[in-house]
Amino acid sequence: MAPSIVTVFRRAALLAGARIMQHYGDPTLDIATKADASPVTAADLAADAAIADALAAGLPDIPVVTEERAATHGVAAARFILVDPLDGTRDFVKRRGDFTVNIALIEDGRPVAGVVFAPARKRLFYTLGPGSGAVEETGALDPDAPGALRPLGVARPDPQALRVVASKSHRDAATDAFIAGYRVAGIVAAGSSLKFCLLAAGEADLYPRMGRTMEWDTAAAHAILAAAGGKVVAWPAATPLRYGKPGFANPGFVAFVPGVPVATG
């Protein structure tokens, strides 16, 4: 029997994470700058190669769009895989642990399955299947032997004391102005797609991001948050955040849990 999509994603993410950690802390790590001024390292490319090999072996018939391969950015399909092999390269370069491997399945503009792995934090999150929720896996995180699973579910927020999570590297005035409209108990700075996962795990209530992101930055964690009961809307349109847009750039967005007062369109 063929493995499930998430089984293939899980294995690919864990193999990519192992490649990344081979470079973590390397003082001789070369850092290049891409055309969009973002950094890229040998770890990004090694993780991308590991994912490409795993997806080609397990899911050869589904088109793949990956951040690190510009040739894939012309893919136009109703169903495709979206990959960020190392989300949070700046955190990786600064030896901060908040970087992730992101792999998502997009169908008709929606992220319907996803895996997020934070190798330095040893946290692995993924969706289980349509209507089956999302989990965090604990244990050895063996690519070939799944461990114990903890069901994910968003928290019931206190609108008078919201727990907000925001970017470490990309905080801006527009995001701060949005947060200022709420009663906030505390703001946690976190990197990469982990911010969505903190909401999915019940550890935060609201994550606004007014600056530019790319679809591969958000899709996998968006799928996980949605499966755990949360929501993500484009901002200021306040409509569901969609995928497969020309150029794969996102508008601003707000991720939140039910009970947080966010007007939606």
C-alpha cells in the first residue's frame, strides 16, 4: 500500500532537518544573498535536495513548488506541494533555534495538509487527514518510525488578556499598530512558521503579520492551525488567505483562534 501524503511529508521533513543540523553551528558556513535580498546557505540547499528526493520517491505525480528552485515557480496547478526547506534562515544563521522545515499540500487554493519540523527545538507538527485534526509528535522523531502523538487544539482566549506572538526578525510599525488595538497579556517573539504552531498548540491566541511573506513561509503551518481549530485571513481584506497566487507572495495576514475579535469578510 502506498504511504499517505503526510507520511511522505513527515519523512522528508525529518531527513531535511537532519541535513540542516549538520550545518548548524558551523563557523565556516557560507551565506549568499538571493535576488530578493534574503539569505541562503548550504543548509537551505541540502534540505531542499533531501526533500526533493523524498517527494520524488513517495509522491512522484504531484507537482512541487519550492522556494530554492526558481524553475518551479511557474507551476500552475490546482493541486501541488509547496516547500520551504529552511524557513527562518536568519534565525539559523544567528544560531537561534526558531527555524523550520515546511511542506504543504495545496488544493484549489487551500492548504489541506502540512508538516512543520523545528529541528533545533525538536518539535514536529502535522495534520492527520481531512477532518482528523493535527498533532505534535514526541519521542525520538525517527523518519521511519512515528512516535507518540499529542492532539493539538487551540485555546479558549481571554479577550482581556490575549497572548500574542510576533516575528523576531520582521516586526514592523503596522503590526505593532494592529496589536495595540487589543488587550494583551504578553507578546512572545518567535521565528518562522513556529508562530502558527504555537496557536495550534494552545500556547498563543493571536499572530498578526502585516509585512510581506511568501506562500511557502505560511502554507504548512496554516494547514496545521486550521486543523487545530484556528483561522488565517488576509489583511486588510479579512478574507481567507489563498494559495497559488501569481508570484506566490502573500498580503498581510492575521492568524487567530476563535474568540479573538477579528472582523472577517
